[in-house]
Amino acid sequence: MRISAFSFFRRGALLILFLIAGGLARSAAAQDYLLTNDDSFSNGVSYYTIGGSGALTFAMEVPGPGLGIGGGYFGMNRLVVVDSGNTQCIFASEAMTNDVAWYVPGAGVVGGSATGSQNDDGSANGIGLAANAQYVYASFSTSSTIATFQVQPGCVLTFLSDIAVGGLNGGTIDGMALHGNMLITSFADGSIESFSVGAGTPVPNGDLQISTASPSGQSYPNGIDITQDGHFAIFGDTSSFDLVEVSDISSGKLTATIPYRLHGAGISSSDIMLSPDETILYIINTQGAVVTAAFFNKNTGQITPGCTSARLRDYVQGWSYLGGLVLQQTTGNGGGVYVAEFGAPSGVAAVNLTVNGAKCALKEASGSPVADEYSQGLLSIGRFPPRSF
């Protein structure tokens, strides 16, 4: 599903790169940060420190050189973090203008900029990102293209090429996830596809297909996560109920998905994330104002019902939809999640998880949500350091 606060803007696409440097880099080992892609007319990335108790405290906002659109597809990750060796980069997309820039937040200056193809356009529903230490892949929703950027020393990006992609029923690119040499995408028509990126730029694996749950017309895969060993791909469906699908990708290609209906109180499951130990699948019910946790078996790919939170605070009065998520902790079951709240202004909610055997509970933390005053349409957030896979 697509949402928008600024649907009358339809030009260009921007990918912004933020480099953790200066004081932020020196304190990274001792201090965790939550980051927001503010995706607005005065766009930038906001930083929040994560306290020992999980409390968020606003630290600063680094202005962007371009503009966002304040909306788009739920499953697109507009902000990704790379933490590999001495390379610590934060990448954020903006869909109103069409260049690539990198920043040094400690100095507060622009480090440089780059552009992709003139065909790359994400102004309708945003630009999704997936990244590793060598490459950044940007999915442009309007042109339905995937652009490849090479990461140079200092997080400088060099545009290499782009390819046109699309679903079997004409759907444009939606979610995207990267694991090793495999890039997996979803399309806004129920299609899913994987690509080999062993040589850098994506090459189709010949497995474009409609997901098992999509022919009904009530669901289509949106957000994507991949297990640490690359055995399973998990799709969170945009739907009229709580639904996820799992594909065995151990062969190097997508196989027919197995749907799991969780029968919870949530509506739509567009954004998902596995816990660091892969025992919990966190599901953001983007249109249901709740968060769901399901139990996941990393050996079989099976998903079983877990628990669902109560409706998060300030729904309707303060925000309209839930967006992307990050983990509160980078070990164990994650301890819960932080969730983007799409509003004007937007906010970030903290939802805590407790597990007791085969039972669990999700509860919004006291003091939640924390306002993001710089965003009028927050959908994507990130975390430093990120999950290890």
C-alpha cells in the first residue's frame, strides 16, 4: 500500500548518504543511536541516543541537500546502516530530487554528491535501499529500476548502472533485501523475484513468480527479511489481515512461498524483522496500530502465533499509520522494537517484548512515543550499530 502527505509532488529522486564521523564515530562503541529518514521538504536525518533503559533522547538533525515526499510504499527501507570493519555508513533516500550526497555530521558539511541514470525516478512511492560494504542498491518506484552504486573509501558512492524490473502483472518495485550474493525484491502486484549480485550489478535468477497468497487479490508481499544463513526469505504482506509468507531460498532461487495466517488483531503485515537470535519475527501491522511478535523456527522456516500489543498511544490524534522498525537491542530476542509513526509531526514508539517459554507479551514503554519534529511523514528508521545480519 502507498500513503502520502505530499502526493502532488512528482519529480526526481534523491539518495542521501550520511557518514558517521567525528564525535559520533568516536563514541559509537559506547553509544547506540536511532536514526530517522525525515522524508520531508526540509529533509534530513535525525539522531536519537538510546539510553541504557531503551529511552530515546533527541541529539541532533542533520539537514539534507534535497527533498522527500513524505510517503510511499510501507515495505521500502529508506534508511540502511552499514557497519563493516572501519566502514560505518548510514544511507538514506529522498524521492523528490535526483542526486546522491554524502555528509560528515560531526562537521555539518556536505562531503560530495553523485547522480544515477536520468531514468531513475522514485517520486511516486519512494526509493528503497539495500546495502553492504561494497554496494548500495536503490529501488526507484516510479521508473521501477534498481540502480547500483559502488561504495568507495569514506563512503563516497559511484554510480555503476541500473536495470529495469517489474512484476508479472505490471507491478512496480516495492520491498528489497540483500543477503550475500542474493538480492530479493517484491512488487506491488503480488510478484517476487531474486537477483544475483556476485558481480556487483543485479542479474535476474529467473525465478520471477506470484506469491502463493497473492492470487486472492487480498494480499501482496511488501517488506522482506532474510535469515542469517540465507536459507529462508520472509515476506510481510500488505493485506486485510495478519499474514506473512516464507520461501526456501537455499537453492539460490526463490521457491513457492508458504503463507502463515496469524489470526491476530493486526491489519496488514507490511514491515517485518527477525530478532538477532532468529527466534522472534517482529511484525508491524501498519494499518492496525499494533505490533505482533511471532515465534520463528530458523531450521524449518515455520512461523507460529505469539502475541500482539494493545493499540499504540496517540493513534488518530497523533499519527495515522505505523511504518518501519528497528530492534531495541542487537542481541538475543531484541527485547522489543522501535516503530516509526506516520503523522504530522511524526514520532517513534518503543514497544517492549517479554518471553516466557511458548508465551510472550508486547507492551508500549512509558514515555513512548518520542516526537520527530522534523518529519511530516516518517516511514523508515535505522539503528547504529545494526543487527549483525
